[in-house]
Amino acid sequence: MGLECAVVGLCEEVSNRHGVTIDVHRENIRAALPPEVSLCLYRVLQEALQNVVKHSLSTRPRRAERSSQRNMKERLKVLGGHLSIHSERGRGTMIHAVAPLCPPTKPANAA
């Protein structure tokens, strides 16, 4: 199915189920990505969308929000990627996740 189709499908599903507007902008997504890169990006998206649903319906403690952001950043960091989040009250949130096409390999002596 590929990451691009999975991303669009998940966003449409969440948007329809919860009545939130999700604009998906995707750039430079290759059809064949390493599985660990695809899975990481998909999991980051899932967590981000869960946060969208939670925060669009009610106010949550900032601590839970920071914990979720930290989890997404750590997922990407393992691959050598990064995450940026820009949020503005009443205007929405933009999440920018970047992962390298060739994630770093473990040293030969790593378990």
C-alpha cells in the first residue's frame, strides 16, 4: 500500500470519525522506503492525530502534551530525523516530521 496511501487513509478516517479538519501536505515521499522509516513516520502520525482529537475536544494538562511530543521526537531521533511543532490558538497546529531515507545502522558490536 505504501506510506503515502496509508497516511492519506488514516487522516481521512480520523477526520470523518471525529469531525476535525486535517490538511495533509506531503513532499518527497518515495514509494519504497525502508520499513523502519515508514513505520516510524506512520506511528508519529498516529500519535499526532490522537493528540489532535484529544485537544480539539477538551483541554488537557500540558504535561501530557509534552510527554506525547517527547515520544514522537524520540521515535524520529532514533532514525536520525527530527520533529517540529508549531501551534497557534484558533489557527491550528502544524507538525513537520522528517526522517532520513537511509537510517543509521547499528555498530557491529551493538546488541
